[in-house]
Amino acid sequence: MAENPQARFIPLSGYERPDRQRMTERARAFYHSMNARRTVREFASDPVPQAVIADAIRTAGTAPSGANKQPWTFVAIRDAALKARIRAAAEKEEKAFYAGKAGQEWLRDLAHLGTDENKPFLEKAPWLIVVFQHNYELDPETGKRGKAYYIQESVGMACGLLIAALHQAGLATLTHTPSPMGFLRDLLGRPKNERAVMIVVAGYPAPHAMVPDITRKALEDIAIFK
């Protein structure tokens, strides 16, 4: 490792190298768990402990990021009135989207999922987690700008970990991306350097929840080994 007087290192801790059998078992078990994950649009209103959501966000915060800038903010919402305002604003954008803003090809591609401009899950589910990316750093005291790096890649990885953590906790999720999403920054009072990238809806699935009949691509269609 190259010497750098500005770099500070500590010993790696918490890692135990498993044997090959245990490693294979763990990889396969995690795959089966995640393969059971489905996007759900029908949620029960049953409350979910804040501690569960907090730990899922903590997990998301462990994602790698460019220069360790951690360019994300997660706003977790359970307030019913605020969820209703978010739903009203989102459905306004979605109505324009399905009225033709999306274009016919996009709407054809969505048809098999049965989606439309109505988004009751934004009120029904116990939690909405709005994910914001930091387009640049902003010193809260001076207002001075700083750079952030690989923002979309970093936030994308954090969102993946968030969804995985919520699934492992036993919750169903939905990623909702109304376009545009500027209303979320305004409603939630976020600073000008932040941009909303998605709403992660989280809760228990409704007792008789239905999901689209889809299949995932096979390994040979998504991976190449050389």
C-alpha cells in the first residue's frame, strides 16, 4: 500500500473467512431469500416498529460511495397527513404520465404490470422512505459547496442494500418513482443540493396481495464467466 501522510488506516475487524462449503451455503441461501422478494402494491396498514426501519437505513448507509462521501439522505415517513400530501402530489404527476407524457412505448411496456395513476399504497403502507441523493456537498454553516463523486452509483447501491435489509426483516417493498419528483424536496424541506430519486414503500403485504406473473432472467442470460 502506498504511503500517504493524509491516509489513516485501522485493522480490518469482524471478518471471518468461511470454508468453501459454508460460503456456498450462505450464497445460495441468500439467493433463495432474495429470489422470493417481490414488488408489492397492496399493503396492510399494520404498524412496523421504527427500530426496524432505522436498522434498514443503517444497513443502506454501509454502501460503498465515491471518496466515502456518502451522498444520501433517507427521510422515513409514517405521519398520515404527510403521506396523504405525498400521495396527492405524486398522483398529480402520475396522471400526466399515464395521460401520454410517458409515450406509447413506455406505456405498452408497463401494461403487463397493471399500473396506473392511482397510488393508494402511499397512504396505506406504514412507512415511506424517500431517498435523496446529494448532487454536491453543502456546508450547513457556511453554505460552501463541495464535490461529490459517483453519486448515482453510490446511491443506487445504498438503495439496493435498503431493499435487501427490509426484505430480510420480513417486510414487503415497492420502489415508486413519480416524475418529476421535485415536490418531495419541497414537502420534506430538504436543502437545494438534494434531489429525490425514489420512494421506497415498506410494510407488511396485505393478506391477499396479488403480484404480477413475471419471471426473472436465468443466470446464463445475465452473467458471463471467463
